[in-house]
Amino acid sequence: MSSASASSLDRRNLRIAALAFLAAACMVGLGFASVPLYRMFCQVTGFGGTTQVANESDAAIAERLASSAGTPPISIRFDANTSSGMPWTFKPVHTSDSVQIGVRDLAFPTAKNNSSVPITGTATFNVEPEQAAPYFNKIQCFCFTEQTLQPGEEVRMPVLFYVDPAALDDPNMEGVEQITLSYTFHRKRSEDS
């Protein structure tokens, strides 16, 4: 084999190796980015029952629309759970509430640490039926941050929310009379035992 063809083969092999390394690096990068990208996709679209996060000005606009349009009420059901290994009691104060679409409302689930040590937990949440998720807006929620409860401590955890009046214009929401907001508390991973 001539030295020119060997040199050409070496360059080709080096280029293929560099492309393979670049492809592997991109795969690793996508692996790390997939969770935040998926979370962002779910929050934007409501996919998988992910609720929307709103601010006070969004809520005020929705409430003005609701007042002027005379929006109907909708039933909101609250579901509270703990994952296995989470030594808390977590339950809603009221399992359901009737709220006017577009009007802010407060729910107060309670959590109690039944263990003899401080426990930190994080709540995951979703909305059913899934088509209601883009219209269920949380303004303030304990689920936005980790919660630490001392041994025996019991707290009320407020959720300030509203249902966007735009739900009334969505044909997929026709016939939806109740929305379920479900939470599950998980023990912080570094504390898992």
C-alpha cells in the first residue's frame, strides 16, 4: 500500500472516529438535558396532566373575564398520597370544592411527619382529566419547593389556583364536570433509607 493511500485511509479513519465521538458526546448531552426539556414541554403543553404556573396578574385577568362572563362552577377534587418509604401522613382538608371558573381558590392539604427525625419531601403533581391540565393554573404551591418537617410536625400547605376561562372554549373540555388535582410526596433522595 502506498504511503499516500495509507495517509488518506488514516485521515478517513480519524474523521470517522471524530464524528463517532461527537455523536456520543451529543447523546450524553441530550441524556442530561432530556429531563429539564421534558419538564418544560409538559409545563407548556399540559402533557401528562402537568398544571400551568401563573402569576397574580394572570389570575386577576382571568377573574375579570369570569366576572364579566358569568362563568359556571366546576368541581375540583383533591387527592393526596405519599410514596413508599415516606413516613408522612398527607391528606386534603376537603376532598372536593366547587369553584367558579376563572376565580382564585385556596386548598389546604395537611402533612404530618410521623417519624422521629426531620424529613424533607418534594411533591409531584398532575391533573386529570389530562385535557384540563393546560387550564389548571397554580399561583402559589408548596410543590414548587422542598418541604422539611420536624419530627411530629404537622403543617397546612396552601395551594392558590384557578381554572382558566379559556377551558370553556375548548371542545375537548366539553362534558368535563370535575378536575382532580393529585399530589404525591416523595422523600428527598439524599435522605432515602
